[in-house]
Amino acid sequence: MHDIYGYESCTDELLHPQIVTPLPLSVHKNAGAELHLLCLLTGYPPMEIEWYLAGEKLDTLDERITLTNNKRELVVKGLRKEDCGPIMFRAVNKYGEVTSSCLLQVNASSVSARTSFKKRSYKLLSTPSMKNKLNKVFGKT
């Protein structure tokens, strides 16, 4: 687009959606954790923004999912192993479309492993022979 003097106008750049802060390439979280993803962009008129997980549009009717900051920030509470997959941010206005993607990896919760370790440790320390050994070490009779 050129202005009345024949110079190229920067209007197209101001109108076309442009990502200023893209999503990270990948995110690793533990099951049960909270995910926060933010994608900042410019453009006018305002854009229609959508988020996708593994190709499916994210539904804010799911109480775990919240979109804040004019839909530019995605928050997912209580991550599950099945939440793994590519996440895509998409913004569209009448001048164009932009996307940013990230791979979400959710590790199995380590809480159950810690809990079972604590239970085994407690059982071991609770045996009469171990109590006697600990009492001798710490000077209790």
C-alpha cells in the first residue's frame, strides 16, 4: 500500500496481526501442575483469538481452562498426562492470521512414588529391630 506521495505505507504492518511474544517451543510440567502460556501480539482491528490442543479447539466450559488477558493467556489447572500434545495459539483479523505453537509434555505425578517411599520408610523404621538400632545410635534405652 502506498500513500498519496507514492511512499510505501506502514499501515499494513500495523493492521496485520503480528506476534510480539511467541509461545515457547516446548513446556514440561508434572501432572497436577498449573500451565500458564502467554502470547502477545499487535494488530488492528482486534483479533479473534483461539487456542487448540492436539488440533481440538480448547473449550472454556472445562473448569480447568481459563483464558485471560483478552484471551492472550491460557491457564490450565490440574494438568493430566492426556493433556500432552501440541498447543496452538491462533489470531485472525480481516488483514491476516498468525499462529504460534508449543509442545506440552506432562510427566506422571511423582507424588505417588514419594508417598509409597514414605510408607515403606515408616514401616521399616517402625519394626522392633530397627527401633532398637535407632535407640542405640541416639543413646536412648
